[in-house]
Amino acid sequence: MSSYRFSCEVEPQYLGEQSSPDEGVFAFAYTVTITNTGDVTAQLIARHWIIDDAQGHTEEVKGLGVVGHQPLLRPGESFQYTSGTRLRTPTGSMRGSFFCVAEDGERFEAPVAEFVLAPDDTGPAGGSTSRVLH
């Protein structure tokens, strides 16, 4: 039986130079790496993000592809892209999924675990902290 799986890893980053805390604008970039961990070639068709700020405001984003692409991934291949979002609060979170179609026509979703958006005040640059919520 065929295996249909994409794994998703996210690295968020606070963009201080694009933020205006006095005006309630907090900008974040996030780099997503999508890997076909199944055994069938499949294509990412659409994305669905749920973005929450610290005041309970939720925004949903749906659309075709990611950054203008609908990557076709063979087993073991990865696609990486960087995008961004803005919050009204200094912290928040995102979660979501990608809708995919395998070359044999099977449809499946690839979930993206919730991750934290927050300014990195953990010390010098280069120190890596995991911000994925479990």
C-alpha cells in the first residue's frame, strides 16, 4: 500500500526592523521546509494557515500554492520557502496544513504543528531555540 506523507518544519524569526511596537505592528518571517516522507511523488496544491495573536484575534489565510509555487516533490525531496505575517501583539502562534495530491490522484493533508511567534530575547544571535508547541 502506498504511503502519502509530507513532513513540515518551521523556523520563525522576529523582524525588528519591519516592526513598529509603538504602533502595534510586530512583523515575523517563517521559513517552512516541506519534505515528501512518503513513497509516492506528490504536489502541494494549497495552504491553510490559522494565525492567533495574544489578544485572541484569529486570522485565517487560504490560497493556492506557497510563494507562487505548487512544488512537485518526489519521495525524499524537499522544498523550502520563506514568508511572513504581522501581528498586533508581540507574541502569537500559527498552525496550519497543506493540501496535496499524489501522482496517482490520492488527496491528503500535511499538517503543520502550532509554532510560537515571539521576539527572540534568548541571547546572542545564533542560539537556536525550538518554538514548536507540542
